[in-house]
Amino acid sequence: MTPERHIVYREAQPADREQIDAIDDSFTTDTVYEVVVGDEGFALRSAFVDPPLVKCFPDDEDGEDDGVADDVHVDVAVDDGAVCGFVAVGVEEWHRRLVIHQIAVASTHRGRGVGAALMQRACAYGSRLGARTAWLETTNVNVPAIRAYRRMGFSFCGLDTTLYRGTSSEGETALFMSKALGAGG
């Protein structure tokens, strides 16, 4: 058994950009959430998929930046000098909401608490800036991430059945999750 290496968490530096971009955020799942429409609204139903679904997020098709703007705060997890995870966030001041734009952990580091530590840092950052709520969007097929977000204290707060129209994720449903932030996130 090898000893667990110490992972360092810090604000991203410009030199980290290439390693951040290289993180593979694909996933495999044998379960998805189906959106069920009823007279009184929507419900989510867990559905088994066989064979398991493999989801690879495409590179930006238009050649533009990946959505990480200059006003976005990025923290990274670094293991033995290599970036193994990151979270990109911003605060929408008009309603004091921390938006989790993107969070990704290298497959070699998943299930080791790296994502939870990055999310904790992101929420603390938002709290320091006066955010009252943390908010994120994910697809209904990303059940591994949804389970992780729920363990981190997020709950469903909405959905959009049209958000991914005309994209490589057409047919999927955008799920919105949030959690209240208190002192310290």
C-alpha cells in the first residue's frame, strides 16, 4: 500500500491553464434521471441504462474560450505538481448567488474527496463575497455528479427541458441545484 500523497489546493495561476484544459471530465453511468411530466409539474425518475452510458463533453465547437471569463475565480487541486482538479465560479451580485460554472476532477482522483474540497473552497469564496446561495447546472445523465452534489448539500431547484437544443447534448435535460451558504460556506 502506498501512502496517500498530499494534495494542495490554491487559486489557479495562468501557468495552470494547459493542465486545467487537459482534465478529462468524461464519465460512465448505468443510471440516468428521466424527467416525467405530470399534471402538477415534473418529477425525476431513476432509470437503469444498459449498456452503460459514456458521456464525453465536446471541445468548444466555435473555437471560443471555454466560458471561463476573466471575472471567474478558479481554484485548483495539485498533486505532486500536477493539476488534478479545478472549480471555476463567479458571484452574480444582483441576487448574491455563487454560480459554479465548472468543476472537474481527473478520473485518477475521483472518489478521494478532491471535488468536495474544491466545492468547499468555492462556497467559502462565495460566502466571503456575500453570496447567499450556491447554484449549478448539470445534465440529467450525469448521475455520478448529481450524487456527489447531493452529498455536498445541494438539492434540486429547477430544470430546463430546452437548454441543450441544438447542441451535442440535445435530448438531455438541464437540472439546476442549489444550496444555502452561511458564514464560511
